[in-house]
Amino acid sequence: MADFLGIADLGRDGLRLVLDLAEQFRADRSHRSDLAGKTIGLFFEKPSTRTRVSSEVAAVELGAHPVVLGQNEVGLGTRESVADVARVLDRYLDLLAFRVFDHAGLVEIADHSSAPVVNLLSDLEHPCQALADLLTIEQTLPIDGSLVTYVGDGNNVCHSLMVGVAMLGGRVHVVGPAGYEPKAQYLEMAKLLAKSTHGAVHVGTDLSLVDGADVVYTDVWASMGQEADADARAEVFAPYQVDGDLFARAGADAIFLHDLPAHRGEEVTDAVMDHERSRVFDQAENRLHVFKALLVHLLG
């Protein structure tokens, strides 16, 4: 059984299967027994709202039993080595899902576990969020050939979104201040995938990259763990706030996305968050449906 540490781990066919299954789960919320008898471990090294609730509810609605653990209980890498924690949990659980600060620790867990390991968020990727993003876009328009413009910090959310859209043949623009671009390894990966799907990836600082976009996406300017840099980042990113004027530069039917939590008045204004074409709460709901689909794909 495969791990899901990054969005590309599914492959294009696997990604398509998960999204199609997620749409079925979205249409029918009835409880099922697909994973009856399975036990799902959910570990949170950092606080969570959507990830915690969606993953726990997803397990329950599929008939599985979720076991939720926090850093105070496990002491990952402090009270006990990462490898030893992985070896122990592997003996108890059918799937291990971790929300961590350090992606390298996630890789180490996967190296010492025979059960599938799922990335609930790391400093490099947020692949479960990307699944929800892609499903939300496809509820409005096909990704193949569409333009998705991400405005802001080239962070973990940006990495997974960029790669996922490229996998499905979409065009991706990433626009933000110089020095805050996506990491080179993810940019190269997305560009390589885009070549095989007839998509495209472009990164720059000019807000004209928003013009004509089908989807406008933004995220917080300072992610969890970057609070000390929040004031400095706010000054640098201020020209990239998604307000009504910037959103108006996108296509006439463009939708707005944000992975939440949003800092209203910083990276996005109330007018855009609450716009009739904002899909942020559909996006949040879809975290549940895609996680159910992912669990079934990995364990069913």
C-alpha cells in the first residue's frame, strides 16, 4: 500500500480516481461500512480545525475507528525517536496520518511503517488540501485548460496546488513578491508534469498574472511557525492583497479560493471572502469528501 506524502504520489490516474470517488461521497453523505474494522491514527503536532474534524468524521462515516493523538501524548522526536514512534504505531494502526512541522520527519515515519502514511500537512506540502481545492474547482469548471492564479507566499499550499493543477492539464500562475517564490524542486516538478498534460506553469511578481484567471487563490502571508516574521511579511505582501479591484481583473466568472483560516483585511478583504463567487466554504467542506475518498483508495 502506497504512502501519500505529496500530491504527485497518487499519479495522474490515482488522482483522477480519488477526485471522482470524492464527488460520489459529496453527493451521498450516508454512513458506509467500506472501512469497517479498520483503525486510523491521526497525529497532530500543530493545532488544526478543518484537518482534525474532516479526517476524524471521514473515518467514522466509513465505519473506521479514528485514534487521535497530540504532540503532548506522543512527544515525537523528543520523548521518543520518530522512528520508534512509527514502529510502534505501525503495530496498532491500519493507516497513519500526521500533521507535522518538518516534512523530513514524515518521510522518516514512512520509512519505518508498513502501513500507509498520509501527510495531513507539513512545511513542504498540504496534499489533502490540494485534493479539496481540485474538487472545488471541478464543481465549477474543468481544470484541463483552465487558468488558476495563486497570489501570495509560495508555501506548502502553493506547492501542492501547483503540482495538482499541472497533473490535470491546467495552467498555473503564481504571483508574489520576489524572494517568496515556490521552492525550485516543486516548480520543476510542476513544469515537468505540465509538459506531459499540455498545461503550463509560470511564476512572477507582476499582478497582470491575475488577468483573465478562472480561479484566484490566496493564503495567509505568515503560516504557522512564522509568527515572528508576520509584521515584516505584511509589509512585503501588502501589494498582493486580493481585494475587489484585483479580483475584478480575473475572468468574469472566476471563483475565489482560500484554504482557511483567513486573515480578513490582510491577504484578502471581506468583499472577496464573502463574494457570490467565493467558494471557500465549499472548499472547506470538500476536505471531508476527499479524505474519505483517499482512505478508501489507500485501504479499500
